[in-house]
Amino acid sequence: MQMNLDPLTVDSARTAVVERQTSASALVDAFYRKVEAEDAAIGAYLTLCKERAYQQATRVDALADKGDALPPLAGVPIAIKDVFTTKGVRTTAGSKILANFVAPYDATAVARLEAAGAIVLGKTNCDEFAMGSSNENSGFHPVRNPHDHSRVPGGSSGGSAAVVAAGTAVASIGSDTGGSIRQPAALCGVVGLKPTYGRVSRYGLIAFASSLDHVGPFGKFVKDAALLLQSMAGRDPLDSTSADVPVPDYLEQIGEPVKGMKVGVAKEYFGEGLDPEVRAAVEAGIQELAKAGCEIVPISLPHTEYAIPAYYVVATAEASSNLARYDGVRYGFRASEGKTLSEMYRRTRDAGFGAEVKRRIMLGTYALSAGYYDAYYLKAQRVRSLLARDFEEAFGAVDAIVTPTTPTPAFKLGEKVDDPLAMYLADIYTVTANLAGIPGISIPCGKSKEGLPIGMQILGKHFAEATLFRIAHVAEHALASAPKAVVKP
Ligand code: GLN
């Protein structure tokens, strides 16, 4: 079968299987052929799980042959960021310390996607323990941006964004602690959603910073992301922080007009450091929403400038605690030499963790240590409350807030590796939503002169994902037909 895989969406892939234009197994074959031909140049996959994929495809085909009604993601080939556990399949979190770790159970998000008929092709590359903004912190190899192989795909879910952009999976999932879904989505020109905290279970998500970690989808279009969220969302008894809030029908509102909706534009997100081309593209996106009948409301989120420092205190503190479990005893790699237990711990962690992970463990341990706890961790938590209050006040007046997703388009591999602070600033517009727990989506919004994708972020109230999809869908359609953004001199 010759099939052009590039235009496939979640919907059209499922339809092809349901209508028997292809079998799920043939579709999986076609995707693996593409992965084998094209992924070496990008490096987005760390592990392919063919046996599991074909087993699932056979199950879907058997249902289809019987003429049974098929589940909502039947036969849709997807990829999973390698921070989600997958039973019987290597799960590394992008780290050498877990290089040979085979998980004994499935993450809830993965189990739910498979229960909905999706086919997991493999596990995607990422920054080690999801710490990074460029995928260059992977313990294995970097990922290249499908739009320009000399540039980063963003991070930490760089592999999951790249497979969608490259068409080596129809859709994928990632985790977002400070921007790791939205930022790579923006840099790779795809859609990425970070839902509300608690909307999707974190069970089986290898923890980075538990109060900031979120699970969410990537797709080519808003509808793809909505379809994946629909199957993943909802209370899970295995994650006590998953929310017991009913899951609405996300598709129902997509396509509804947005006339009369109030869209906030915060001046703090359009200040110094914002690339002029990104600014022009996002402003053009906002104009399209205005044309569709949205009321554009200038707002202020006054504590925004404190978000990055607060994030890096909270995230590293939680990481230092979460990563204490990698001691060579319970999981993965163990250094062979070491005469005493503590020497074995030290050698294991020294050889197993990369430089950025060690930096964060040290920063976090420092921030939590007696005598500094109040000055750093407690203060950062207070700032976090102020940021959350900024959003609460803003959402008293608007339905959504539109910002750039990133300050610049994709940067070159190697450009920021020696400057952690410059790297941390890649998340300046995304970390606030993690600190406040509100949902955010990034959608493609034009390209730079060099042909690099630009992303526009839409933030919403807690559990207002349906509103985000609705606005994002309108913007996505308007932008597809809009004239290209012109950069003001
Ligand atoms: N880039 C941010 C960091 O390095 C966010 C990572 C993430 O969202 N997982 O912490």
C-alpha cells in the first residue's frame, strides 16, 4: 500500500482504519518504514516498540473485521515521551541512569490512549528527566528540528514535537513542567497543550517537579490535541492529585463562534527580549481573533517578571527530592566499584546523571537546606501565590489570554548549551501557567523570514480547556488563510 502519511490527522487516520481503506497493521508498517528512512536524521525516537504496536494493531483489525464499533482513537499511531512508563518497554527518561530500565507497569495516560485504540509506535527522546529547553540535555543524543536540522526542536519534549512535525507519528504526548509541551510545539510548528493541573493523571509519569508536572498532547491541529485529551483526562484513583472534575466533550465546542469572547493581552509578555518577528506574528494572530469578533482587552499580570526565578527554585527543590530515589539500589544503573554503600551511591549518581540534572539537584538541595528554606523555597512559594492571583484577577475580566509561546524561533544546536540562564529564559512565557496550574495551548502562528515556525500561546481558567480549543481552532483557521505577518521596521 502506498499512502501519504504526512497529511494524516487523528481523525483521518482513524477513518482510514474504520472504513478499511487500510488495516491498522498496514498503517503501522507504513509508519515504521518512514521512521526507519527518516528518523536517523532527526533522532526523535529512542525506542521503537514494534511487538506491542503490532499486537495492538491486530486487536484493532480484529474488531474492525467483525464490524464492531471502534473506539475513538482506533488505529491511530502515536508516540510517547520517554518519561512515561510503558510495561515491558524500555523507559529511560532520557537518562543514562535508566538506560536499561524496563518498566513493570503502564502510565495511566498511556493505558487510556491504548484503551481508546491508539497504537504506540515508540518512545521519544527528551531532555534528561525533562530538564531542558532544547533536547540537548538528553543522555543519548540531541533531537534536530525537522524544519531546519541545524536547530533545536525545543525541549524537554523535543522528540514528541519533532515526530508530529516530521510525520513519523500522527500525534504524541509529552510532559510540561515549565513549558516542555508548548515550547517545543511552538519551535516545531505543531499544536501542544498543557492542561490544567490534575486534569490528566501523572501516575507513571517519571517525576521531575510534582507540583508543576503536567501531561498533555501534541498534534498537527487543535482537534488532534482535543481528541487525545478526551481519552486521557479524568480522575484516576492511582494519582491522588488527579482532579475529580467531570470531563466535558471537548469536540462539541470546536467550531463554535468566538464572537463576544474577551481575550486579554498582557503587556508583560510583549516586552524586552521578544523577537520582532515573533511579536509581529502573534500580533497578527490577535488581529485575526479580533476579526472573528473577540474583544481584545489590554491587561496586566504584574508579577510576571518573578516567574522564572520562582520556577527555578520550586522546580529544582522538588527535583532534588524526587531524584533521590536513583541510588543504584531501586532502579536502573549501578556503578560497579565502590567499597561502601555511600560510595556506591556517589559513583552511581556521578556516572548516571548528566551535568544539568546534577546542577538542579545541587540548586534544589541548597534551596531546601536548613537556614535557606525560608529565604528561597518559602519565598518562591509566596511569589507563586502572587502569580496565581494575577491570573485570577485577569480572568475576572477576560475569557482567555494570548501571548507569544517563546521569545524567539528555534535557536541553533549548541547556541545556549554553555549558558544555562539564557536557556532558562526560553521558558519565560510558559512557566507562569505551570506555577498557577492553569491550562495553556500553543498553536502555529506563521513563520519567520528564515522559514522557522512561530507559536502563539492561549491561556485559560482552570479546567477551561474547551474554551482554549474553541479559540485556538478559530485562530488556526484564520491564520492558515491570513496573509503573512509583516515585520514592522
Ligand atoms: N525548560 C524548563 C526546565 O528546564 C521546563 C522543562 C519542562 O517543562 N519539563 O525546567
